[in-house]
Amino acid sequence: MVLSIFAVPATAIAAQADSMATISHNIANVNTPGSKAAVVQFRPLLAETQGSTSKQRGKHGLDSYLRQNIKEQGSPIQTGRKLDLAISGNGFFTLRDNAGDITYTRNGNFQTLFDENAPAGANSFIGDNLGNYLLGWSVDQSFAFPNKNNATLNRILLSDNLSARGAPSSAASVSLVLPVNDGQPRGSENRFSHGIDLIDAGINSNEVSFNYRAIAGERNAWQLRASSGNNLLGEAVLRFRADGRLQSIAGLGTTEVDGLSLRLQGAGSGGGIDVQVNLAAARSYGGGGELLNYEENGIVGGLIEDYFIDQRGLVQGIFSNGQRRALAQIAVADLVNPDSFVALEGTRFRASEDSGEVSYYDLLESRRASINSGQLESSTVDISDEFARMIETQNAYNLASLTLQTANELTSTAVGVKR
């Protein structure tokens, strides 16, 4: 009985001290992105029955436990930094430290990290200010993703010397207007030239000249010679209908023709050119010649110049050749019961037995979440609620202290009377 008199106020004091420590932590992190407010709750330690185990006997008073509402989401804060990321929807960023330990966070305040032990040219990654690396799936040398699973998660590379390999031109289309050929020789008036750029097998750009000459004695017929420098790539005769549309193409020499397309073949500055050129849009009208447009599917190589992160979590590289290629995809972790996470330093959490197994969203396929670059998730701490809870906790602490003092005085009086 004497022990219970002291146990009840003593455990109440300890419980209120836990509550005050939690409130202080919440207030200190009111402006920390991704911080989650926690609340200490209480439960009584009931008197034991005779059948209680030895471990249970002797417990009296009040017990405290921490309730976390980690799933609660804060409001977005606009920052404009491309490495500030906010998850809209459920899920967590996955982090890994140099020891290989995995943690989770909603705080997307990331930066560039450098690893001196990484291979040359591959030492720039995304991580937080504690040195933890953000995990995702990176593309291979052909810019293709591996099988996305837990085993293939790795650091996200942001090296400055990444390059996008080019590809040779294999198809092109040319749209132009030629003068009307009435079959009469007219000297230079019956000629027209223009150039287009094609990428050869060595991924080098080559200017290919298209030279047209009206064929004397045949109406609406033009001879085309395509060349690169001193190399003849193709030669053909173009015949037009009376309404100006291209009627047919006939190859000359070894030039191959397929419908209204001809195949150009020959030497380039870095390797042979082999391109199918479609001339179906060519026309023959009155007036002078004019190149309207041309398109080709070749790509020159380029170095990375910048990057951005889209809502699907794709880290997109912008290369000097105008290409945009996906470099990696940020992994968004999903857990059954994240409120059972174990809180760590800062705004990081560690999975526990009660938080469930971890799975990952593929944001290219799932719409359960999205990632917003240039934003951070605000803290869920409400400063007015915390101050109100602080007053309640202080009053409860004072009451428990007064009760303990009263119990001490009663005990002292009882002992004095007995003596």
C-alpha cells in the first residue's frame, strides 16, 4: 500500500515529463520540412490480481506511450529548387547511408552528394544533408531501365560527364517546290540546289547537296544528283504530273528506288551514309525553286547540360544535342503501417516489425502518388495546439508533484506517530 501511494504520483510525473519532451521536440521542428507531430498518450497501470505474474506485480500508477501520425501530410511549400521534392499522396523517399542502413523520410530537401570512392566520372549523387543517398532505379548505358525491384535499388547518379550517344540517319523526308519544266533548254534557270544535314554511321553530321536539273526535251522531268563533298550518294529522275504532284522516281546507275523514295548510299566524314529519302511532298509549280522543309531521324551525340525531375519521379537529363533522356527514377516506398515507424535523427524513420513489409510504387504505372519538384512538404506541427498541450502538461506535472509531496508528508506523519 505504501509503495502504491508513491508510485501513482511518481509515474505520473515521469509520464508528464515524456509528454513535455515530445512537445518540445514538436515545437523545435515546427519549420522542419517533412516533420511529423507526435503526441504522448497515457494509460493506467491497474492493480494486479493474485494471479498476476511476478513481472506484472508491483506496477501502479500511470504509463505513457508515443502516438505518431506519420501518414498525415503537410501542405506544400514552394521553393523553386529542383532538388526540393514533395510527395503528393502516400509513400516515402528511401535513403541509404554508407553503412548500407535503410531509412525513410517525407523530407525532400535534397542536395548533390559527392563520393570520392565512386568510380571516376560517377561520383555525383542525390542525398540529404546527413550524407544519406536517395535511392531509385538508374538506366543502363543504353538508357534502358532494369527490372524495377528492391534488389535493383541504387544511388541516383548526376554526373557532369554523362553523354547521350547519337544514332545515324536512316530515314528522311524532303518537301520542296521546283519550277515547271516545259522541256525547253533555259540554262541556269532550269537548275535548283539545296542542302540537308544527315548523320553518318560515325555519328557525324554531313551536309548533303541535292542538285536538280531540268531534262531538256521532256516536260515536267528533273534529274536529281545527291552528293556529299565529292561523293555521289544517289541519282534519279523525278517526273511530275500536270497538276504539279510527283508522279514517279526512276533510279539511275546503282541508286535504289522504292515508290517515291530513293536510297542514298556513300561515304560520310565518319562512316557510310545509308538513308531512305522520301520525296512524296515534292511539287513542280511556276516560279523559282524553294526548299520548304526537311526532316531526318539521326541524332548527334551530346553531353549532359542540365536535368529536371518530373511528377513520375523520372530524373530527365537535358543534353547538348537537344535530347532529353531519363537517367533514373526515384523510388517511392509504401508500407502497411508507417505510424509504427521508429523515429530517428532529423525527419528519418526506420521500419519496425509492426510497420509491415516495404513495397515500391512504379510511378510510370501507378497514380497513387506523384513527386513535385520545387516544393517541400511542411511540418504537421500546429504551434497553437502544442502550446495548449504544454499548459495542460505543466498543470498535470504540478498536480502530480503536489500529490507526491502530500504522500511523503502523510508517510512521514504516520512514521512519526508510530515512533
